[in-house]
Amino acid sequence: MFDQCKRLKSWRAAVAYEAGRAWVGPPAAVACTISAEFVFERPKSHWRKAGTLTNKAPLHPGKPDIDKLCRALLDGLTGVVMVDDSQVVWLNAHKRYGSQSETFVTISYAAR
């Protein structure tokens, strides 16, 4: 389970650190929407020596579950860019394979 993963605490801390670098000011206390893209590097077992994918290589990443990824992301953002994750009124997230592992997040806040 992703919640029990040893790397979860450090990943949340990395989210908070990067969010703090991009965010200026105190955490917002208004409704927000979040779009997140989780990119995973394919394991070596997915590749042939010729550099092509094997027939058994899945098209999309499996674990960790997307809901657990989102929960960890929101936990890392809470207290940095938003007061509480209950402010999120819309969440769009997907995961895919890419050339390297990375996460992209866009946050929009409602006008007052």
C-alpha cells in the first residue's frame, strides 16, 4: 500500500518543498482546483535489448493507485499553498509512462 511505503514521507516533504519554492505568501484559504500528472519511468523489464517494448509491457502504470498518489500530493500541499485539502473542489489526475519519473501539478484558485 502506498501509505505504508518508506518513501512516502520523503515524497510528501519534496512536494511541500517544491510547492514552497513556487508559492509566495501564506497558504490560500479559498476553493481551488488541481490538475496532476504522475509520470513513471518504465522498468527495465518492459524493454527488449533492441530498445523496443516487450509484448507483455503494459500500456499504463499500475501501482501505486491514483487515489493514493493524489492523497499524498494533497497532504504535501496542505499548509503550504492551501490551508486544508478540503478546499479542493475539483481534482483531475492521471498517470502515464514517460522517459523519467516526474510529477506536474497545476493549481487554480477561485476568485473571491
